[in-house]
Amino acid sequence: MDSSRQVFTVDLLERYAAKGRGVITCMAAGNDVIVIGTSKGWVIRHDFGVGDSYDFDLTVGRTGEHSVHQVFVDPGGSHCIATVTGNGGSETYYIHAKWSKPRVLSKLKGLVVNAVAWNRQQITEVSTKEVILGTDNGQLYEMAVDEKDKREKYIKFLFELTELPEAFMGLQVETASVATGTRYYLMAVTPTRLYSFTGIGSPEAVFARYLDRAVHFMELPGEIPRSELHFFIKQRRAVHFAWLSGAGIYHGGLNFGATHSSPEGDENFVENKALLSYSKLSEGSETLKPSSLSVSEFHFLLLLGNKVKVVNRISEQIIEELQFDLTPESVSRGIIGLCSDASAGLFYAYDQNSIFQVSVNDEGRDMWKVYLDMKDYAAALANCRDPLQRDQVYLVQAEAAFASREFLRAASFYAKINYVLSFEEITLKFISVSEQVDALRTFLLRKLDNLTKDDKCQITMISTWATELYLDKINRLLLEDDTALENRNSDYHSIIREFRAFLSDCKDVLDEATTMKLLESYGRVEELVYFASLKEQYDIVVHHYIQQGEAKKALEVLQKPSVPVDLQYKFAPDLIMLDAYETVESWMATKNLNPRKLIPAMMRYSSEPHAKNETHEVIKYLEFCVHRLHNEDPGIHNLLLSLYAKQEDDSALLRFLQCKFGKGRDNGPEFFYDPKYALRLCLKEKRMRACVHIYSMMSMHEEAVALALQVDPELAMAEADKVEDDEDLRKKLWLMIAKHVIEQEKGVKRENIRKAIAFLKETDGLLKIEDILPFFPDFALIDDFKEAICSSLEDYNKQIEQLKEEMNDATHGADNIRNDISVLAQRYAVIDRDEDCGVCRRKILTVSGEYRTRGYIAAGPMAPFYIFPCGHTFHAQCLIAHVTRCTTESQAEYILDLQKQLTLSGSEARRDQNGSLNEESMTSTATADKLRSQLDDAIASECPFCGDLMIREISLPFITPEEAVQVTSWEIKPHLANQRSLSLPV
């Protein structure tokens, strides 16, 4: 075997490990610590972790020959138990890693300890906790030692074999936590038997159970040099065991904590038991029995003579033989024994002087082949390291199933293969087998499950092929069974459900056009519709349902949130003709629907004849839009109006025309239909009352009254009363009604006159008798109107008296106004001599020629001025300048024009200063007074500081355009002549 591929390799660890203290008799290891016992009673401890070595002489104070019978080390390498035998009997010692000398266990004096079971879950560096010891006389003891006590805490007797007293050769213990405490599992071996003990509590409580009950054991009689029991430990738990017995190696798995219901009781925690016969290890006719045993995860290391044979635990085949480099003095006896270090994962072999280390190199790498050869496919897959190994396992299973004609099962295995066989090779295998389309389809489906999302092209092609195989299978079932369509439990319906599930799963990877073409070519309309629905091709789905006459299903599709609203408009004409009620109900339940786009469908439905008592669905929908949705589209209102107009009963039409749809909104219309269209429509349909209403609404009151007189005089009167703001028009309308009433009356003359006079009373005084007299014939007698004429004259008399009273009141009012004017002319104001002008801040009562304003007459030596009720005073010239500057441009021009005219009129008056008063001078003075009054009104109607003029000045800019020059003068400009540029070296 190639050494690079060897699982177990041997290296010399220590050549002269006994250090001249005799020859090696026994050995134990744990956590990189090796303890050996020698023939001269020495215990030598090698700590390879720290590189230390210690010697302990266990024969101090004893006479005669003594040798170390057995040594035991805990998995942590801290605690050691050694038994010394010799002429003076036997003694058992305990040695801690930190102690300088051993301590004798006096209670075990005379007993030979052959086996020790350490409690791996409880033991610590400073305390052994519960340790179980097995002796050569078939007894079990419990012991505990704490490092700080320097002696054992206790040693208790636990159990003794009475039926067949034999020496205990091996002990192993495992614990598990349960709800009621700690459960102990103990296995012990003698040369011929394997005992099992279990219980909850403490070791003492566990063995107390067996005082009155039988002990569970397995007996394998046979001669063997030395019986051994080993547990394989993985992640601090025992996984499986092996017993080196006389009949063979008895081994199996361990299941601690499981509930067993077998008649063997709780002791049956062993699973998958097997016996490896020694005959399989023999090379010739003679059967050799191993002298020592070690257990790895998948192998047994068996010491046969000077060789260690490695046997696969699963296949029971020898895979390797380990050779050891022995010294000449050790060749005679050879390898003495094997031991293992569970913590470090190492194995050791020893002869009289040397220690050999056996290392494990990935022992599970070929286990998948072992399990595969044994046809344990699940275990083989569990031990595969790469996809290629898994492919080989799947291939073996697939070929076995294919050979036994289990094609569907073979297809599932073939689909998992990615490297060993190509996709084409596998598909050809199924195609070559006649009538195995189902198996090929199964292979394709499983292959799809195993492909990654990155294989988009392959997924699409395989999905399309699977689709065609499904369709072929469906057609075959229809041909084979004529009753397949009626039987809901048939294979046909089963494959249909499976096919639809496949389409749903693969809708995103199937090519839409290709798949639809396939479905159409095979005539699978329902599946085509189903796939179109999956791909959101809702137009195809809805069109199919309409062709089938299933309007409700089509509407259910259109109501889905993902369906575009445009499809509602596209299929509305067909749906409303198919089922008007359901269609309109669907429209009313759909949000964000534009009714204007449904007008073609509604007009198509309205053009069809309908029964008298049948609900007009379009009118119902339009009323929903107008009244519930408050739709303002003129097209909707016009359509509803046209449908109302075509009904025999015009009550709905009149209610619609009278309804104010604008709801009184500001600047909003009261209706949204076209009145001209409504008028034409109502005239065409001879809906006269509706026409009267429309005329009135359009303020065509004369036409409304004229048409109403043809229908009902009462309606005409109501229309005439609607005119309230135009008295002349209202009178004209009532005259039209009166003329119609008089001309239509066919009774006796006096009766006609009485009715005409009664009609006058209905007008509430708007018409008089003289207004309707022209409508009577010329030969009517005046006596018939005497009462009406007298009544009219009395009314006129009352009106004349009322006018007289109003004239007297007006005269008294004019006298009062004249008195107020005369009083106002005498009003005066007192000015302080230090009063300042509000504009120039100079004294008002100053004498200066510069303040003499043109057109004004100075009061003595003082300049003209204005004083306001608020107390502000201004020179006339200052006030004119201030107002013209602050007011609008047009007002300023008006003021300057008045001042100019006033100046001109003043110049003309000065020319006639000869003291004579003629007509021209009087006219000139009157004109000047009028202009001065107008100028006063323009500039002094209100105080410029307290009135609107001051408020308007808030919006004026601080800097006027005339002051732009001053703003420019304040700008800071750089003096370029004083600037110098400095060039700096870079």
C-alpha cells in the first residue's frame, strides 16, 4: 500500500522509556500524558505536553520482587492509579500529577485492580469524583480522591459476582442527565462475559438495584490471553464499544439516554451489535487471537504477535498491517500491548523498552466506498467528501433501480448526478426503454429541483421538455379512457392537477410564447388560460371566459388588483351585453374607473331594446356615478339625460334637470350637462315640461312662458313668478299669460270678464285693469269693468297721496341741509403763533413773499395755509408740493392743471383792478372760486399725515429713482492707479 495513502502510521516515540528501572509491563495514556509501569515496581510519568518526566518507586519499604501489574490514567492526565504485585501481596496506589510521591489505598490492600472506569463528565483536575474499580476476584468498588486531601475520601464496596466469580478485565462508564437526576451506564467484562448495569442516582444506588434482580450480561465463552473493553469517545461522548473476547470482537453502537421497550430492560443501550470472528483475521489454517485491542472511529487495531493489523469495523476487512522497529532484546517478546489517548486522538504500542506512536490520517476518507460496497447507501452519502463521490453513490443506486426496472426510482437517483454521467446520456437511457415517458418526465422534474438558479438556459429547456411530456401524457390518458373526463378520481384529473402545479412552479422560467404555443397545439385551452393567468396575460383569460359565456368569472379576473384597468374598458362592451347586471355591479365595486371610457359600452347596451319593467343597468350605473361619485363629466350627464328623455315617464328627467349637482360651490356650475343639447333632445322627444325648465334655466323666460302656455297655464304662471329682479320683464310675462287666458276663455261675456278680473288678483297688483283692457274686443261694455276701474282709480289716488307725503319730507330735509351748511360756514380754528408747517417746518404765521401761492389771495401779510381738524397745518404751496409728490401720476397732473387754470384766472382778474364790476369780472371771479374749490377737494379732502395718502406711502421705496445719482456716489470703487502687482518666485 502506498505510504502516502496509509491511514495509520507508526513512529518511534521513546526508545528507552523505562530508564533502566526494569522492563515495561503496562502502559496508559491520556491528554498527551503517558504512564508506564515497570517490572521493578516503578511508575514513570511522561508529560509530552510540557516535556517533563517523573519517576515513582512503589516498592519503598517492601521486600522481595515486585512489579507494576496495571496502571490507569484519567482522560485529562491528572490522576493515576497503579497496582503493584509481588511476594508480599498486592498494593494499590494513587498518584496525582502535582504530587511528589504516591499514596497507598489501604482499603484495597490485597486486592488486584484490573480495571478502572473514570467518570469523564464529572472528573476535574483536582478531584476524581466517582471512580469505579474492578478487581481480579470479581468485585467492584467506588472510590473518590481530592488532591487537596492527600488521601482518598472514601472507598465503598459496590458489587460482587456470585454466580460465576471471574476477574473483571475491563470497565467503562458513561453518564447522562435526565429529568430525575443522573443516569449511569456501566459496562464490565470478564474473560467470558460482558455485564451491563444502569440506574439513576449514584453508583451505590445503581448497584443496590441488583441485590434483588438479575444482572444483564452477554456470554461469549472461549480462551483468550487477555479480555479488554474499549469505548470510542467522540466529542466527550461514547459512540461505540468493542470487547476483545474469546469468541471474537463483539462490538456495537451506544445509545445513552434512549427509551428502550425491549424485554431485556434498561440495560439494553447497545445498538447494531455484531461479532467479528477471528477466522477472518487468519492467514492460514490456524486461528490467531489478538493479545490487545484499540478502537478508532472506523477501525480496530489488533495486536497479533509482533504486528498490528488494522481492521475496518464496517467491512471487517484488514486494510493495513503496522510494522514496528524493535530492538534486538525486544524481538523475543515483541509488542506487549496497545493503549489509546482519547483526548489527543492517538494510539500507542509498547514493548519491553520502547513506546511507539500510531497516528491516524483521515481514516474516514474511503468509508463511503466501504458503505457503498455494503449497499448502505445512506451511510455512504453521509461519509462522502465531494460531489464526485456522491455522484458515484447515486449512480450505483440508479443503475440498480434501472436494472430491476424500477424506472421512476432510477429517475430520481439519476437526476442527482452532476458529473459522472451527462444529461444526454441519462435521457437516452430512458428514451431507449419503450413506454417509459413517465420515468423520463420524473427525471426531468427531479433534475429541475437539483439545478441552481444560475443554470437559467438549462432550466428553461428542461421545463419546456417536461411541459411537452405532460401534454403527451394527458392526451394518452384521454385516448386510453373514455370516462376520464367524468371521473374526478381518475389518473387524468390527477395528472392535470400535477401539471398545473408544475406550471405554477415554473411560470418564471418557462418561455411564455413557446409554452402558449405548445398548449394551443395540444388543444389544452383550460391550461392555456391557467398559464396565461399565471403570466398575467389577463386579456387572454378574460376573452376565453367571455367566449364561454362566463361573465362572472371574467369580471372576477378584471377585479384583481394586478389587472390593468384598461382591460375593463376593452371588454366592457362584450361583458355588458353578456350580463348587464353583474357587469354594472362590478363597475360600481371597482375603484379608479373612468366612466367616460365606458360610454361606448353603455351606448351599445342602450341601443338594444329592453322590456318596460326591466331595470335599465346603464341608468343605474350613471346615477351611481352622478349621485355617489359626484362625477362632473359632461358626457356622463348628457348620456344620462338622453336616457331619461327616452323613458315614457318624464318624472326622472324633471328631477334630474332640477337637481343642482354643483352643490353650491363657489364659482362652480349648478349643472354639468349641455343645456343646448338637452333642449334639442327634449324638443325632439316632446318633453315640453323639461323644455320649459331648460328655457327658464337659460334665462329665456319669454320662450319658457310661451311654451308653458301650450302645456299648462299654471306652469306658465310659476315660470313668470321666477323673474324677480326685472319688474318690466315679469309684467310682460304676466301680460302674455293674461292674453292667453282671455283669448282661450269661451264662456259668457260677463263670466269671461269676471274670470279676467280674478286673474288680476293672482298677479298681486302687478297688472291693472287698464293693462288687460286691450285684450278684450272693442264692443265690450264699460259697465262690466266698473268695479275694476274704480278699484284701480282708488289705488292711483293712494299712490298720489303717498307721493305728496314723500315730497313734503324731501322739502324738510333740504331746509335742514341748508341750515347745516350755513352753520358750517361759520366754523373756525385757533392757531398758535409758533405753529409749524407739516412739510417745511417753518412758521405758518410768517410774512414772506416766497410763500405767496399763485391763485390764492393772501390774508394780509401772511401766506395762504390749510388747517385740518386733526391739528396739522400746512402752507398751501407746501401741501400742493407734498400731495403731488406722493399721489398717483394722474392725480398729480390733475392738481397741477387746476393750479395752472386758477393762476390764469387770477391774472385776468388783476387786469380789471380799476374798481369797476362788470359782467366779465363777475364771471371770472366765479370761475376762480369754482377752480379753487376743486383744488381744495383734490389736495385737502383729508390730512396727508392722517389719511389714506400716508398709508399708501408705506409701499414707496426708500430711495426714489430721482436719487439714483446719490446712490451711485456712495459706491466704493478700487483705485487702480495705486495698486501694484508683486510677482512671487515659485
